[in-house]
Amino acid sequence: AIAVLVVRLNSLVKGFSGVRIELLEFLRDMINLGIAPFIPECGSVGASGDLIHLAHLGLAVIGEGKVYYRDELRPTGEVFAELGMVPMRLSFKEGLALMNGTSAMTALAAFALYGAKQLLRLSCVTGAFAQEIFGGIDDSLDDDLHQLKPHPGQLHIAETIRNLYQGSSNIALRENTHELIRGQQQGGPVFETDIKVQDAYSIRCIPQVLAPVAEAVELAVRTVEIEANSSNDNPLIIPDKKKIIHGGNFHGQSIGFVMDALCIAMSTLSNLSERRLNKYLDKHQNEGLPEHLIPGTAGLTMGFMGAQYLATSTTAENRQLAGPVSTNSISCNASNQDVVSMGTVAARKACKSVSNAKHILTLEVLADLQALSFRNAEGLGRGTGKIHQELNQHFEIYDNSRVFHDDLVKFRKILFSSQLLDDLSVFWQ
């Protein structure tokens, strides 16, 4: 709710909404004092702005409704009286200016994007760990390969992963692979080999899979930044030109569109992570790791078998959340609002998808650390080695002697409630 206040103030302060400075100062004071209006989750069609959500914000401004203050939900009038604040008496246009805008969907979208950017960075880390654990063949990340298909996101992801594992002794070199294969040649030019020729797609195609994810995040960031810094109520006033303009800047289609795209991106990212987790656990695919990463006798303990259920079910949920809602326009308001954006619903959905993806990536990180306890930790590259060192000090090999959920919660906080991975370059520089 504080974020909604911030975005609404940032819109009104542009000077095109016809409100008094006193109202702007009042919103500023609410933000600085930590007074958060009680705003229901549901109710916006995202067309004439977030009317329901911002009406509750407006209630707080006039001393009505409820607010959160110091983590307690209380009547607004009671909190104002305690702080010596006098509720605003709104003047012409001010009620409409407060209610008619995209501030709720924009605030939610900003939170979703913050988490999505964290997830994308972490996906580069888990991708680099996977290359290290499975001895990925180097040419799948060769810059010359990616320059032949130069999607910006693809180039960025490939470069980031290469930088992370730089200096590794675990990565297989294609030239050495050819020599090993030739060493098994018997008889004619066609023969069977047990040398790995190519990695599975979840290892080999990471830059190609994450390219549109990175680009969707970048597009969404640009869109949200524009929306947050726009004047989006109606009508708008341009004093210099003596114009009062009735239009539709309150319409949230741009936010709805990029939030639906972000859900597709998060589903893609989740699927890639879950498939790699499955590769770690399946004894027919994990290239010699213990079945289900069990540290002991298989059958007596279950390793990460149960943990995979969370990743698999949450990935399925994110696939369902990837279905667009901004296409589901339903006419309302006696058909005045005959085309609506559902932008706030899309932003809420994106927040849920991001939260789900955090579960999945946290599980993959735990599986990475468990796998590295069995092999290849000594040969890690400069970046992967430093990150492993940071994370491994909080990690204990999971042997079913404690509740796995506790490990999950601990590492989710480490990965997403700290600044540890905010800048990956510090690990390879």
C-alpha cells in the first residue's frame, strides 16, 4: 500500500492533474510516517484506473476507512488523531485525481519485476553450476555460436554463464571430446561411443531458453518505468496550453500486456529449473550422481525425492498462470468501459508466478549444493567457486534427519531477501 501511495504521488506531482500542493504534501507525510491505507486485493478491471483500490487510498486521505500503522490495522481517524494529523478536505478534481489512475497495478508490477530480475540472475548461477556439475561441453556457450543468432538476451545470458565458470577445470572442451571419441574407434568410420557428444537441452540451450525471459523482463521494466512516471488520471490539465483534455491515460493495457508476458517468462524459467532438478535426481540421467542425491543407502532415506514434488507442482501452477488475462476484457459500467485491461489482475498473477518460481530456484540451488558435495566442487570456476563458498557456509548435506522445509525457508531468505546476488560481476572480477 505504501508503494501504491508512492506511485500515485509521483504521478500527481507532475502537475497535470489539477490538485493542490497541500494534497501532495499530505501524501508525502503519510509515506514518511509509514501510514499504509488498507487496500483490498481484488476489484480492479484496470480500465478507468484502479478505481476500487485507489478509492480505499482516498478513504485514508479523508480520514475514513482503515490503515496499517506500525504493523497494526486500525481506524484511520484514530491513527490521525494520535499523530495530530487533520484529514484532508478534498477540493475540485482531487477526489477524481486520487482514484483515477494505474498506481495499484504499477506498484504490484514493480514488485513482480524486482523478484523476476533476482530470479534471472539466479538462473544464470544455477545454469553455471549445472555446467560444472555435469561437465558441460564448452561450445554450447561459445561466443561465436551466439553471435550467429544475436538475440540480446541470448548474448547476455551466455556471457554471464561463461564469466561465472571462467577458470573451471570441470568444463569439457570440445577438442578433447573429439580426441576421446576417436580413441574408441574400431574398424570403420561408424562406431558406437560412450563419450558424451552433446548435453541435454536443459544444459546446452540455457542461453536460448532464457533469452526471451531476459528480454521480457527488460521490456517490462521500461514499460513500468514509463507508467510510474506518467500522468494517468482523467481529465488532464496542461496549464501552459490552457487545455483540459479528456482521454484514456487511465487505461492499463500496457501494464497488463507486459505482466502477462512476464508470467510466460516465469513459467519458462521455472520449467528449465525443474527439468534440471529432475536430471540431478534421475539415476538414468544424472551421469553418476547418487539416485535422488541420497547421501547413503538408497531406500533407507529419500534424499531430494520429496522436494521435487514441490518443484514439479509449482511449475505446473506457473504454466497455468502463464495464460493471459489482459485478453479477457469484459464490458462493464453500462458498457462505457467496454474495453478493459485487467492489468491489476495480470500484475497480481505475475507476483504469484514470481513467488512460485522462487520456490523452484531455491530447490535447485539446494540440489546444486548437494550435488557439489559429491563431486566437482574443487574444480569450480572463479565465479561459481566464490558463490559456492558463500552459500555452502549455510548448507548442510540433507540426509533426512531434519525437516526439509526449514532448509527451503532458510535458503529462500538468503537468495531473495539479501543483496548477495544483486551484482554477479563481483564474483568473477
